Amino acid sequence: MSRRVPQPLTFWKALIMKSIAVIGGGITGVTTAYALVKRGFAVTLFERQRYAGMETSFANGGQLSASNAEVWTHWSTVWKGMKWMLKNDAPLLVNPKPSWHKLSWFAEFLAAIPAYERNTIETTRLAVASRQHMFAWAQEEGIDFDLKKEGILHIYRDKKGFDHAGKVSQLLARGGLPRRAVAPEEMRAIEPTLAGKYYGGYFTESDSTGDIHKFTFGLAKACERLGVTTLYEQEVAEIASNASQVFISTAHAGERQVHIFDGVVICAGVASRNLAAQLGDRVNIYPVKGYSITVNLSDAQSQAGAPQVSLLDDETKLVTSRLGVDRFRVAGTAEFNGENKDIRADRIKPLVDWVNQCFPQVSTRSVVPWAGLRPMMPNLMPRVGRGKLNNVFYNTGHGHLGLTLSAVTADMIGEVVAGVGAH
């Protein structure tokens, strides 16, 4: 479908924005819609699924983890990726089949390695700031998302991993996050259900966990109460802007419709790259698939044997969260395989085996597998800010930290849009 974009209106008109479209009903889109409607904008949220939070914001690891702010742009990640390339159950798996998108992404990833320390510190700062927004919004809107403020315990099986964690802790501290080293005896005191032998750990008392889908769905309902128009099952087919107005063509039930707004914020996860290209911007997001299992704790023994404290196992790159009384979430792994959502048995098995080894009292007879595509920028930093056109904005590319960073980046883009709209 081709369409002539109307020419710009007068300059003063171009800078007055009242109606804003938000594309994407995951956690970044919904938090963005909330931040904008609270600032007085007329907001319309477009989402291709039937409800909010049904894709990557459905069943992630559940951690609100400033302690996991270390970016991946480190040479150790590169060596591990090369070592694991042919191992199907490896924590990091790269499909060796080349594509221009994949090659360009990895080239930019390597180019970002010199900024590893700076970006880790900045991500930490954002993660710490994000908490106050998320907790305040949940309280104000009455959202129950199984929030658990029990801290996060990073566990290490060897001295090498533990020593690296010490260096990371120094960067986290510079970003405003205190965490402390703990010996194996204290690890057992912090989480008595954890089985196995460990070299040591790091404990972040201020971190927490929660259900990303419950939060996203609940905040979407709050947005509707505040006046946001939510358009579900709406696939954005085309988007264009003339710097004064944005034209969004959607497909719904076999019919095309064009919607016109003063501005737009792209929060579309892995689809953001294509939408950005239509608007003249380059947002080099790659879909990095992650897996999770939700273990249904159907009996008293499993409920007592599952951890209350959230964990991150450095060797296996798995994270956990306890969601209410009867659910235990385990998530992790990173798979570079394009826009592939297949749930592979050989990628799920290590998660189940890990539960059996670390928490032998937990029954894994009832396990729900899931896979989602994390929208990852090459430098592991979210894209937050304006595009080339003055009525186009981005809040996307949060990778594995969508739940952790979404509230603060929503507040940030709300300030940017409000600043432009005030002119």
C-alpha cells in the first residue's frame, strides 16, 4: 500500500502535539502510555495481540534486578559465545547462518565493548531510579503483580566467576547500587532451600521480583481508566510522518484503516526496527530469544521446597522468581536465531534439570514452557529519545531488562515528548 504523505503544515503547528500514538502493548508501550496520559496527552495504544503483555512481556524471569545491570559487551561474552556455538543446550547459542542484520549487529556489539564500564554504570543508575516509579504506579493504581521484596542472590560455582562479580560490584556501586559478598554459609541462611556447593555469592537486598504480565495487564487497565484509547488486534502495516502529523495504517479483521496523530512513540519490541526504517531512522534491534518455565507448585512439599529469594546462577545464566504461593519461574538463555519463537525441547530441558538439581524438593511434573524475543540493541542500552523527525520518538530495545528499566524510560520519554509538545 503506497500513499502520498501530506506536506508539512506551518512550523508552529508542527511543534504542538496533543494526540500521541504509542505502538506496542508490552511493558514499555504500556508504561509509556501511562506516563503520557498522566502528562495530559490524548494517547492511543496500538497492540497486535488481543491483550496487553502477551508477547515478550508475558513470562520473563520476573526480576527487578539492578544487580543484573552489567551489559554483555565484554570480551568474555564473545569467547563464551564462540565456545558454546555448537552446543545446543548452551546458555548462549548463536545460529551460525549469516545474515546482514546479524553481522551488522555483532559488528556494532564489538564496537561497543570499550563503553562496557560506562554503560554498565548508566544501566545501574536507570535501574535504581526505575524502582520508585514502578512501585508508586502499582500502589496508586492498585496493581497486584506478586511483588516480592526479598532481594536477589547471585550464586557462583568457582573463584573466576566470583572474582569477576567483585569487579562488577564496583561498577554497580558507582551507579548507586550497594551489594555485598556472602560466603556459602550465609548463602544457605539467605535461601535455605538451595542445594549444591558454591564458591560464594553476592546479595542485593534492595532488588525484588514480580510478574511482568500481571503488571503490564494491570497498568493497561489503569491507562484505560485514565482515558487512553487501546486498540488491540491491530497490526501496524505502514507508518509515515511529515514532521507535523503521523499517519498509521493498521490492518484489523481484513480491513485497512489510516489513523492520524500529532506524534508517535515506537515501543514495538523487535518490530521497532522495521517501523523505524519507515520513518527514516536506524534502530538496529536484534531478536534475542529467551526461554522460561513456570513450575506449578501443586503440593505442600514443592511450595516449601521452592525458594523465596530470587536467584541468578552465573554459570548457567538462569534467573528465578517466586510468583505468589504456587508458581516458581526459571528463565534465561540467549539464542540468536532471528525471529524464531519455536520452543525447543533441548533448550527447555536444562531449565528443568537445574530445578531438579538445585531444588530437589520441588516437583517438576507440571511445568509450562515459554519463549520470547528480547529486543536487544548492540550496545545493550535501550533507545530512548527522538528520531530524525520532531514528532517521532522511541522507547525500545530494553533487551533482558524490560521489567527492570521500563518505568524510568517511560518517565524519560514522557519528559522528552512533553518538552517538544510545549513549544
